[in-house]
Amino acid sequence: MRFAPVSHTDDLIRIDCEGEVTQHEFTPGRDPIAELLGPVIFRRRALLDLNRATYIDSSGISYLLKAHRQFQKDGGRLVLHSAPPPVMQVFKLLKMPQVLHIAADEAEAQRVASEAPV
């Protein structure tokens, strides 16, 4: 899984995710989003575009849950969007839409991100 910032304003950052959503390539205890954008990111609204994600496993779900909790703890909001059908199927199977903020597309993700004050 590779993250890349796409754009950001004072109140919203867009992040692209490409490849397999898994932690197999991570060093334990390190957070790739925080390393890329700094720990202040968790106080912001962030849209994570999963359109180019090819696969997700339980370790990837675990990472997204951890990131979601960190955003909540620090006062930000993480919204996932544009998940391809195989990834969305895993989310639905594990009932992740009840836990994570998941939107069908970027426009909906922007609406969901704006629902909570930051």
C-alpha cells in the first residue's frame, strides 16, 4: 500500500492509496500516513481515495481501524471513498460501514467529512 498526498487546503487533505491494502510491508509501530504527512494530520479532515486499491486483507482493515481511531482521538475525521468492488465487498462482509466513514465517491466523502467539526 502506497499513500500519496493529492491536494490539501487548510481544512481538507486528499490522500491517494494504491496497491494492496495490507501491513505486510510496514515496520511494526510505524504509521505510513503520519510519516508522510506528520502527526498533525490526525487533527484534520482527510479523504482517502481507495480507487486504485487492488486488494485488502485483515491487516489492512486493522490499519484503517487504527487510523480511524487516531483521527477521532485527535479531533479529525478520516473518510474512505471510491473503494473498488472487491474491497467494498470485504468492508461489507466485515460490517465496516458501521464503524468507518465510507463513501461511494469523492463528492459524498466531502459531505461526510464536513458533517463533524474539526
